[in-house]
Amino acid sequence: MRCQPRYDKQVYIWLKNKQHCLLCDEAADGSTPICMACETELPWLGEHCQTCALPLPAAGLTCGQCLKQPPAFERVVAPWTYNFPIDSLITRFKHSAQWPLGHLLGELLAQSLQHRFDDDLPRPDALVPVPMAARRLRQRGFNQAAMLARWLSERLDVPSDERLLSRTQDTNAQQDLSAAARKKNLQHAFALAPDVSVKNRHLALVDDVLTTGATAQALACLLMDAGATRVDVYCLARTPKPGESP
């Protein structure tokens, strides 16, 4: 695992009352390092599919794909669409090890989830980060999904279980593949730890972005087949359909 990466801007202290926005360097309005103007301008997910969170033109709808082939997971929760500047922030966190940006996004995701818990979303028994293949983990030095799960666990008081799932095959990068190729690419790619039981448990998968949902579907099928009662998906952003604006 790599040590804390170099960060040229002012390093924030999360417990300080006075923060500077990590996006524009202006004074933040509260204890979270983002100002109100930048937070308002983020590409917040509007009306969306009630199952997979795909952006839709009206509220209370389920997309055609989920109606035709209901996924194994129950619900996707994502605060944003995968557009600027969220796409850039996730990329910098994920590929440039800018952990403060990831921590900020994780904090905002935790706030969104807490609001949903207070409303009608059932609280899961555990958070389960999407696993990364060993070779890719060595190359990157960290699993961004595991880091998000740890931050969410601390903020929401829900345990995170990084041992429950493993990636047994080092598959091709999903972002370079079509929807059909993504599904084929993930066949037999994951496994449950041999000494764990998920029977009668409600679990929430944690990842950075949901695109086609192929990874979430493969993992949810694995967990449901093993006896889980419900699987949700928590992620930072949801992509629209190719060629469409949210």
C-alpha cells in the first residue's frame, strides 16, 4: 500500500470548523471542505429509475431494462450523474490518489444515505466494497471502493466487510467494454470467502460509479444465491445511457 500521496494545496483538517473548498479554494460554509456554491453546482441526480438509478425524464418510473430483466439488487443509491466535475473528481481520486477528494465525495454520499435512512431506505447489516484483482491492487496501491466503504462505515455506523468478497480473475478493465462484453467479462470473476455466511443478511455493495450495472449484478447474484435477503448498491455517480444527457 502506498503512503499518503503528495498534495500541493492546503491540507484540510476534517474536524476543524474553518475549511477551504477543495474545488475552488474559497472559504467553506461549514465543517465539510466544499463551499455552498460548488456543492449546488454539482450534477445532482434528478429523476431516475427506482431500481438502477438510471436518469429518467420523470419521477416514480422504472426503466425498461429493469422491467424486462429485474436485477438481483434491490436499489441503487447515487447522489450524482457521472458528469463534470464529478467525473474529474472521481478520476483524480481513483487514478491520481488524491484521497482528500475521495473523502469529500464519501462524506457527501454518507449525508445523502443518512437522509435516505431517515426517510424510507432500510439500513443494511454491512457494507461490502467491490473487490479489486490482486494485480490491479498492487499497481494502484489502494481499492477506492474499500476506502469509500470505510469512510461510510465510520460516518453511518454500519460495519464494512472487506473480506466477504474477492476477485478471483483479473479481468479486462470494464470501462473499455460494451454492455454485453462487460457481462461476459465478469463470468466467474468473483467469489465469497469460504468462512463467511451471508444468509438472511441485508448487504450494500459500495463502488465509485455504476455504468451498465454488470459488476453490481454479478455480485448481487452471488450474494443472493448464497442466501442474502437483500442487496443494495451505494455509489458516487450513475452514468446516463450512451449519447444521452441526464
